Amino acid sequence: MRIIIDAMGGDNAPDAIVKGAVMAKRGLGAEIVLVGKKEEIRRCLDAEGEQDIQVVDAREVVTMDDDPSFATRRKKDSSMSVALRMLRDGEGDAMVSAGSTGVLLTGATLTVKRVRGIRRAALAPVLPNGRRGTVLIDCGANVECTAEYLLQFAFMGSLYARKILGCYNPRVGLLNNGTETHKGGELQKQAFALLKKAGDEGRINFVGNVEASQTLTGDVDVLVTDGFSGNILLKTCEGVAKFIIDGLKNVFASSAKNKLAAMIVRQDVTALKKILDVNQVGGTALLGITKPVIKAHGSSREEAIFSAIRQAMEFCHADVITEIESNIEYMRLPVTAASGAEE
């Protein structure tokens, strides 16, 4: 399997990106293509003692401050743009980038294209819940949404949970400020009606409104929301995870007695840290695009890049995109009902 990597994207590029790619080549057997400034990438590969990885030269770099439209249209020789064109042209099976989320989303939409019938692509990270995990969709790709977008997110998230997480009949919930059917704004009320109808028809396993407090409890397998609310929820979860880990460190280091206790529970604490560690997750799938695109965290170190490449390979093997294409007819509203929606 051939994975195209944007080697210049992210806070720790290219060193951490190259190290993670080398780890994936050696540990997963992945065929890697690194895209970016050739001399910098070669320097990193030499440091790792690795020469058998293809490097494609790209002289421009997308920054986190770049406007998505400007970067996509003007920075044609950026590592991200070149990598996306390679994916589009069949020169790889999947693409991974830790670069700007907005530029990646815009570039994937304009270059690789959305699945026909999908209104908007969505970011779908998997949050820990003590079981397989919960797919959160969307978490930042679409700040403003329509009810039809959320309906499509529910279908795509459900298919992803089934194929990637192994959930036979994923429970789909709608993020809201209460579990009652009348809760929420106009968007949530309209989306609830569409999701309930899809559930009644047996297309998805819709379980109703879900409060944010249920996100990590395993009550649902797919949590549907607009990108604005989803991003706030995701960042809150990341902050709470860091708070817990830092708090445990402080508690265990506070006295000799606690240090002894730390030695006793070290294995269990390490397991908990692994569950909460974003480096173990690796990245976020961009669902709704015609080919697999994985967005790694901007601050990714080599472990996170390794995990993102592993996730890209799993995405390819699961053939999620074909499943989405096969279910488009159930995700679309009549033209009169989907006012203002775009192809």
C-alpha cells in the first residue's frame, strides 16, 4: 500500500514527519512517498539511516496562517498541493498531512473532489469511551451546517464506525443541550426529524439527542454535530485529558507514600495515558472525499505520524468510501427540501 505524506506540514516538520514515516515503513510495511523540500527530507532520512523511500520535491510550504483559498489556488508547488494532486492522479492509495486543516479541507475538496452527492466533507476523529471509541462528526470542517449535512454526517459516521471500529449496528446520537426531543435550536430540531426518519426506516440506529457529558461514556458510537460545536467539544476533551494526566503526575510526586503507590499502579496508569494520548490515535479521517485523506494533529510527533499512517492503511483496507458511495441515495433530500445546498 502506497501512502503519500506531506512532509512539510505541521509544527514539527520535516523531522518528526520523516521519523514517523520511517517507523511506518519498517513497522507496518507501508510504501511511503514523502513530498516536500528534497534536501531537508534527505537530511532527515540520512539521520535515520533510511535511503529506500521515494522523495518528491515541492518547494513551497503551507503555513497555519495561510488563507485556505489563497494557499490552494496560489501555492501550487506546496507539499500539500503536490501530495493531493498525486493522490488524485492515482500515484498513491491515501494521503496524510499534519498541515493546516482549512487548507487541507479546501485542497481535498477542489483537487481530489467530494463523493458525488455529498454536500460537505467532514472530519471524524475517534474519541475514547472505554470501549471501541466514539466517532465525532463533524469536529471543525463545517462551522455552519444544514440539517441535510448532519444527516449525511450521521450516515458517513455510522459507516465508518461499522467498517473501522467493528460496530455491527452503531448507535448514532445528535449532540444537543438535553436529551428531550424538543431541545436545541432550529438546526438541531430539523436534524432530529431527519435522523429519526432514517432511524425509523432502518437506515441508521438513531438513539436520539445526546448531551456532551455522554461523549466519553460509551452511550453512543457516533456523535453527530456541526463543526463549530464539535470542535469545541473535541478541544475540551483534549484539555480535560491533559488536566487528568498532569494531575495524576502531581499527586504521585507529592509524597514518598504516593510515589510508592505510583509504582504499584504504574502499569494501569500507563494504560490510561495511552488511551488519552492523541499520539496513539494519530489522525482524523476526512469523510466524504473520493480518496482517503487523513489529517494528523498539527503538533504531531513521530508516534502520531506513525499512527496516522496506520489509520490511513486501515481506511484503505476497510473501503469506507465505496460504502459511502453505495448509500448516497439515502443521504440526499429532494431538491425542494435541500434549499441552498450545493453539489
